[in-house]
Amino acid sequence: MDWNNPVQAFPSTSGAGVAAADQARAFMARVYRWMFLGLGITGVVAVYTASSPAILRAVIPMIWPLLIGELVLVMALSWAAPRMTGALAATLFLLYSAFNGLTFSTLFLVYQLASIGQSFLLTAVAFGALSAYATFTKRDLSAWRAFLFIGLIGVVIAGFIQIFWHNPGFSFVWSCACVVVFAGLTAYDTQKLRGLYASSGYRSATSLSVTGALMLYLDFINLFLALLRLFGRRR
């Protein structure tokens, strides 16, 4: 059985297949709950920080150390979460979400509040549609893996270039590429998680749910940032 293909992983022609499908839905519900909790913490921390001039003044000079700390934390969590206890993985995920909220507070200095809200709503609609497609399609999305991996490397490199070379045309192309890559990753990762759960023997593990939540959280956040750069109105 190919765990990359959830169509094969969850047959529906037997009682065992129906039970497996029910377990997969329950697992994905836990993943989404963790993801939404992380997004909620990020949003609350970002809004609270942006509304407090004293905290915001303390955050702005620390933005680069915070970003570097986030990068180290998310890399460590991505690698080690499957090996951690569920409680530790959940704690680190929520801590990372809070750190993200601190850095995201600076977005309120750059973009209009209504524009941030519209971009978030657009991201939520797109994310929901892509997740639904990945859940119900009969197509095996594992074929997208090579394209998405190359695309991810490309947008990361372009992001570093963007830090030192501010060019409107380059920024527009980079943001468009980010939308394509992270939209694809949203669908791919959603389907991949169902396969990973099947390959685990349908065992319920908090660490696996948190790992999946982190994957989808990162897809959502990066898709949101790309759409905000494309459609956001600056102050």
C-alpha cells in the first residue's frame, strides 16, 4: 500500500476501510484544531503587541534576533517533533506561534488594518478550498513533490535576495511564485498527512497531530504573507 496515496490508504469498500476513513477524519480534525489554535495565538499576540506602543518599541529593535530565533525553533521542531512527547511538541509549537505574533505585529505599521483583514480572509478561503480539494480528489498529489521542493528552494533564495535588493518588479514576481508554491504545498501537505497517519498504523499521537499542524500553519502563514504583499495597501 502506498501511503503517499490516500485514495489507496483509505479504501471504502469494507468495514475496515470505513473505520480507517473515520479515524483519518478524526486525525485531520485534531491537526486543524492545533493549527487554528496556533493561528489564534499568533493573531492575538500580533494585535496586542501592535496596540501597545511600549511593547512595539521593544520589539522593533529585536526583530532580527526574533526572526533568527523563530527560524531555529521551527527547524528544530520540524525535525524533532515526531520524536518528542506530545506535551513538549505542543508547547514548542505554541511558543513558536507566539514568537510569530511578535514579529507579525510590525505588519500593522506597514499595511492598513482593513487590508490585513482582507488578505487574511482571502487566505482562509483559498486554504479551505485547497484542503477540500486534497481531501476529496482521487488524484495522487505526490507527483507534485519535486516541483514544489524546487519551487520552495527558489522562493527561499529569492526571499534572501529581496532583503538586500528592493525592486518592485522582482518583489511582484517573487510574491506570485510564493502564492503558487504555498498553494500547492497546502494541497500536497493535506493529502500527505493522511498518508502519514495511515502509515503510522492509525495510532493516535499528539506529536503527529502537532507536526501536521505545524506544516499546515507554515503553509497558511506564507500564503497569507504572499497575498498581503500582492494586494495589501500600505500606510
